[in-house]
Amino acid sequence: MRLLRTLIQRELLENLTSVRYVLTSILCLALCITSIVLMSDDYRRRRARYNVLMSDMTEEELKRSLRFAKQPQPLSVIARGVDEVMGRPARIHGWQPEEEPIAHVDGRSAEGQHLFDLFTIPDFVYIVGLVLSAFAIFLSFGTICGEKQTHTLSLLMSHPIRRSTLLFAKWMGGYISLLISLCPAILLMLAFLTAFSDIPLQTAHWIRLLGIMALSFVYLLIFFTLGLFTSTVVHRPATALILVLFVWAVWVLGMPRIGCSVAKGLRPIQPNFTFGLQKRAVRQGSFEEFRELLWNMDDEYIATVDAQTRMGQNLSRLSPLASYVYASSTLAQTGIVDAQCFRRQVADWDRERRRDRYSLLSLRALPTAQSFLEMTTDLILLLSWNVLLFAGAHVAFLRYDVR
Amino acid sequence: MLWTLVRKEIFGQLLNVRFYISFALACLFLVPATYILANDYGWMHTEYGPYLTEGLYNPWGLERFWVNRQIPPLRVLATGLDESLTLRSHNTVSDGPDFGESQFVHNPLSDILPHLDFVFFVNMVGSLLAFAFTYDAVSGERQRGILRLTMANSISRAVLILSKFLGSYLSFVISLLPALIGVVLVLSVHPDVGFGVSDWKATLWLFVLALLNIGVFVMLGIFASCVTREPKTTLTALMTIWVLLVLVVPNFSPFLAAKLHPIPALHQVHERIKSLSSSRDDEVRKEQEEYVKAHGGDHGSMSQQEKDEHGAIWLEYRMNLQVKELTQVWEAFFNEMEAQAKLARYLSLISPSAITTYLASDLSHTGIESEHAFRFAIIRFRREFAANLTRYMQQTGDKTKLWFVDNKLAPAFVLPRPTISQVISTHLPQFIVLVLYGFLCFCGAQITFIRSAI
């Protein structure tokens, strides 16, 4: 145990004094602060839009909730997910059941957004998902093979140290130093959230935020372990880097996007517009007679859309980035499951209203416990990747020629 | 001597694992991504059918009509704004135009993880691979002592750096070549992609742009390799540069532009429109009331013709208000948007990746420029349409065309589609900036290498 502690300490000291870690810390700090400042501005803009929409409604509209929008979620500053898209003002027309399902999004609701659609939104999840994951592998790709190249590995192994202990110490030491380099950035970001932004955060939000941070650490560990694994497979740091970059590019840049696109191709869905026309063709007789039939058609259509979404999610989950994005956006209440829940609530409310059972549209967000439950699959996947990669690194290191 | 060195460099790269990884990545990403996007393009054509035939579409002869544009064929290579690109604008004579189409029920995955396209590959993977090809070009040889041996021959340092650049660049391009050929094959064989001559020309320019972008990153890699003494340090520097140029600057610049040049929020535009129309609305309503009084005082007991005329007062007023004052408000808003986009472009000029993204989307007509062009074309169309309709009503007295849209009165919809040479000449400064980056890195590498000890 003492030996393990000594090894971890040595690793920590070595890492924290290296240029790479200092650079990572500075970059993290700069990126996280810039991101939170810009995303807070974005949130304020969206909240202003929402407030105006609500205050702008006539009494009749407000009473009957014919115009509505999803309130922007405070944690969208960390993981924006689908919050902006779902927050666009929508309208339910009297003839809605005969047209596109559930509601019609105002044609001008996305005005001024184009500039942001050309690139990815740089929220905290983006920074961790792409930038820091790249840094994590960059910090760990030379852990074993680098020491072999400098001949310190054989020197180290001439002492009575078990290989598993050494590997564990390197893994633990390296990862802790990565976390240390991240901590100032995260703390400053949270300080900004509480002190300088006027974003209303309640206890539940803090619990969710804590969950997102924990997820981020688990996610980064995957890439750190991937780097370690690669460094136990090859004997030269340069080869390790090339290999690990290849895996990173496929895993993070390619797989999630290709997974979603493949699902679109395999389970195509009709656009809302042409589906609306199809419904028009079906209609005969009075509106009330066919209402239920039209709603059944809507339900089938929504089921098809959800099936495509599910397939895309499952295919893209081969990449830890997708799991991380889904899980963190679910915790931030900006995820796909929140969008589906919102859609369902509006649909149910509208149908009840049309059946003469009037009530005010009150949108309920998913409770914290359920959000945590919803992201369990992704969390298990992330943990499994960690276990698999560490086991791989362990087996490879046991067979590694340290000379 | 130069070509001997280049050949040596190419052979060295060909025997290295990174060449095969680059080849594998290009084949793995580029060909399937293009195929998927080609299928998507075909699917859109099948699904929307006539609703995306360029020009006016008025299916029922009623008051609603759409003004459409073609799906840009080069979307299969550069998705640009992707689903946010307006393809159809919804209108009535008295209302609209509405741009953009968000569907309430849709697959939200595309909002989180957009398509992988050629431009994404070049920007993200291409730049990363370019660094992988060059990070040890000088510092690695210096560490292994090969550089000293090479310089013992009568080779000028400038030639050596040039050969390093050419060798790395050419070998990288060779590793991408099979995938590029695959992309061209998909584009020419896929039944849904019917590229015309101009589309092929644009594709060629996209390839040139990609090669230019890759060239800048290769040069940057060699420059960093000259500046540093160990490959490990080169890598540290290059990874940091890559993160900043590829992941940070392009994505942060639109938000920074929004902060530096805020545009009015949508609700402020709506308020302005509301205040403009509310004062005039009352006058027209009074006019309508007077019309009812003059025709018996009860709207319900009026004849159909009188009812139509009564309705026409409102619709004609709305049509004129829409194409004059209200459109001016929207035009001012769009101009502000354009100015903000321009600022974002300027801010992102420091990143070759951002330049490539903007240029590629403009070349493919899937970017912000194309979106603005469509909007202004619709505004012009609406103005001409209103003028034609007013003229017709003055000549015939028939006002029913206000709610039964007559296609004959609609002008031809003209969406200005600049030719490739026009796009290139408009964006020449950006191309020049890319070339300049490459040149500066080359000069930097030369100067550093001349001053450095072997």
C-alpha cells in the first residue's frame, strides 16, 4: 500500500510539473470560462424570448394555451441539448388534428439562429466531449511506452513491484493529475454560475450539475484509460499516438454522427408536412367523427419518429461521446427524453381539451430521480468502457516486454 | 536533389503506419458519409416531390402558397446549415413570408449530432492527420541524428524544408486519393445525385479548398517541428494549436459575434411590427365598419359580393402593409443578421478550418449567404406579386385574387445563383488568407530552420 502511494505521488509530481498539464489547465480555464459567459448570454436571450411570448399572449390565448413554448432550462448553459429547438414558440390551430401532428412551430421562431447552426454549440459538454477527451488521451498515450523509451521502465521493474500495482499507480496518478488540472476551471465556472449570472439554480439543479460533473469525470477516464491501454500495446510513443488518435477520431468524430445518419436511412420517416397532406386525404365527414382516427394516425407517426430516434441513439451509443451527450443532456433537462415528454404532455392536454375536458396546460419536467434513472444505461455503458479498457491495459501490460 | 529528397520523404511516409491509418480513416468516413447524404438527398426529393419544385407552388388555388427553392445538390458534400436552410417559404397574400421550418414532431438527434460530411472530415480529421504526418518531420530527424547526416551533404536548408513539405503533403494526399475517387464514384453512380456541369465544377473547387486547407495544416506542422527540438514538444504544441484552430475558434466565434454585435431579439422585431400595424389597423377597421353601415348595417345580411368586398378592404390593406412597411422592418433585421454573420466570419479568419467551413458552404449554396439570398429573393418576389395584383385589381375590379391566388399574376421567382467563378471572385480574400497562412508558416519554418542548430 505504501509502495502504491509512493508510486502515485511520484506520478502526480511528475505530471503536475510537466508543460502538458500546465497547458491543459490554462486551456481548460480559458475554455470553460468563455463557454459559460457566452452560454449564459445565450440563455438570457432565450429566456427573454420566452418571457415576451408569455407576456404577449392575450388572455384568451393564455387561458387556452393555444400558443406555448418550452421554458429554457437553466442547465442548458452546461448542456444545451435540444433546449433551443424545443423552446421555439409553437401554436395549436383549431384544425391541427387534420394537419401536422400536435402543433405547428411558428415559421419565424428560428430567426437569427442561422449563424449558430453552422457550427457546434460550445457548451461545457462539447468542451469535455471533444476538447478534453483529446487532451486526456494526449496526456496518457506515453505512460508506459514513453517510460520504456527513456529506459526508466526497466529500471522501475527491477524493484520488487508488481506490474498490476505499477499500472494502477500510473492510471490513478495520471487521472488524479488530470482532474487537478480541470478543477480550477470547473470551480471558476460554478462560481460564475452562482455569483455573476442571473440563472436561477435550485437544489435539484445543483444535484443534476453534480451528476453532470461526475459523468464528465467518468467520460474523461475512458479516454485516459484508452491512452494507457494503447501505451501498453505498442513500444514507441509515436506509434501509440497515431493509434490512439485513429481510435479517437473514429470513436468521437465519426461513429456518433454516422450512427444517427444510418438510422435515418434505415428507418426513414415522412416529413410532417406530407404526413399532414396524407391526413387531409383520409378525412371524410365531420371533423369530430374522424378526430380519433386522425389522432391514431398521429400516434403511429410519433411512434415511427421515436423508433428512428431510438435506433439512432442505440447505434451511436457505440461511441462513448454519444452516451455522454445523451446522459448529460438528460440530467440538464435538455435531452431527448425531455423533448419527448414535453411533446406527449402537449398532445395529451390538447386531446383532453378537445374532448371538452378543459384544463390549463401545465408542463411538468421530469423529476430528478427519473432523470438519473433515464441515464442509467448510458452511465453503465461509460463505466463498462472504463472497465474493459483497464482490463485490456492490465492484460497487455502483464505480457509487455519492459526491456 | 529536391525530388530525391521528396521521394525519400514519400517512401518514408508510405512505410509508416500513419499512412495506412489516414487511408483507412478516409475510406471509413468519406465514402459512407457521402453515400448516406446522397440517399438522404434522394429521400428528400421523393418525400417533398412537387413541394420543392423551384418557384411558386399553389396546390389548392386558395390563399396559401409556397415559394420554393431546389435542394442544393452539393448538400451531399457540404451540409452547411443542414435542416435550418430554408427550402420553402410559406405565404399568403396578406401574410408572410415565413422562413425556416421547424417541425414539432421530429427526430431531435439531428439537433445534437449533425451529419458527417466531406467538409467535417477535412476540417476535423484532415487537419489532425496533417499534424500526425508532420510533427516529427524535423524534430524527429533531429532527435534521431538523421538530420545531421542529411545536412552533411550539399543540401541547402531551404530545399530540405521544401522537400519535407512536398513529401509529407503529397504522401498525405496519396493516402486520401482512393477515398476521394470513391466519393466521385458515389456522386456519379448514385441514382439520386444528378450532378450538372456546374455542380462538378463546384465539387472540384471543394476538393481544391480541402487540399488548400490540408496544405496549411501540413505547413503549420512542419513549422512547429522546426521550432521545437523534440517530437514530444512538437506534439504538445500542435495539439494545442489544433484544439484552438479547429475546435475552439470556429465554434466560439458566432457567439462572440453575437455578444459584440447584438441584433434585435425576435420579440423586439415583432413589437416594432405590432406598433407599426396597430395604428393603421384601427383606421382600416373603421373603414370596414363604414362599409357595413353603408350596406345595411349588418354584416350577416350582406350579399356574398358585399362580404367579399368587405373582406377585400382588410386583405388589400394587409398586403400593401406587408410588402412596404413590414418588409422594411424585416429587411433591416436581415441586414443586421448579415452584419453579425460578417463579423463572425472576420473573427474566425484566424482559423483555416472556419474559413473552409464558410467557403465550402457558400460554394455549395448551403450556407448563410445562400439563406440570405433566398430571403431577399422572396421579398422581391412578394413586392412584384403585390404590384401585379394591385394592377390587376385596378384594371378589372376583381378582388377575389386576394384569397384565390392566381399563378398567372405571380412573377417568375428568380433566386440569384452565383456561378462558381462569381463565388470564387467574391471570396477571393478568404482563399488568399488561406494561401497566406501556408506561405507564412513556410517562411516561419525556413527562418527558424536556418537559425537552428542541427
